[in-house]
Amino acid sequence: MIPTCPACHSDQIQHCHYGKRVGGTIGTVAGAFSGASGATAGALEGARIGATVMRFAGPTATASGAVLGAISGGLIGCVAGLKLGEVVDQELLCRYRCTQCGKHF
């Protein structure tokens, strides 16, 4: 059932999803930075070990580890942020906006 606006009684209603958008963005950025820094630390250790075996593998291992860590961290952070934002939308924020009069409810 689509709700109607309590002010103008219009049925031209949109879902807002503000918390979901903000949570997804913040989660993605935080996850990417966290994943990149954690992967870089691990990749540096791997590069140190790899440098003893092969001279060219050190910089390559560090760069690829940081990129893969950032991607996986960003994905995990995005999913967590979306779920948290969805809860915030449902419990705290106004969920709907009337396109006729602009009222949030």
C-alpha cells in the first residue's frame, strides 16, 4: 500500500533512502582505506620475503596487495554501511517525501 501525504493527501510519494545512501558511501570509503592499509602491511611483509626470492616481485606484490585490499575492503564496507543505513532509515529518519508539496514524513 502506497501512503498518502498527510499535508496535501497526494499519492505522489517517493522513498528517500537518505541513511542508506550515506551509510553506503561512508562504509565504502572507510572499508577501502582500511582494506588498503591492512593489505599494504601484509603485502610489504610478503614483498620482503618475495624480494629475497625474486627481485622484481617486491613492488608488484605490494601494489597488487594494496589494490585488492582496497577493493575487498570497500565492498565489505559498502555492504555493512548499506545495512546500517537501512536500519537508520526505518527507525530514525523520515522515509517518504511528497513530490507535490515537498513534505517529509
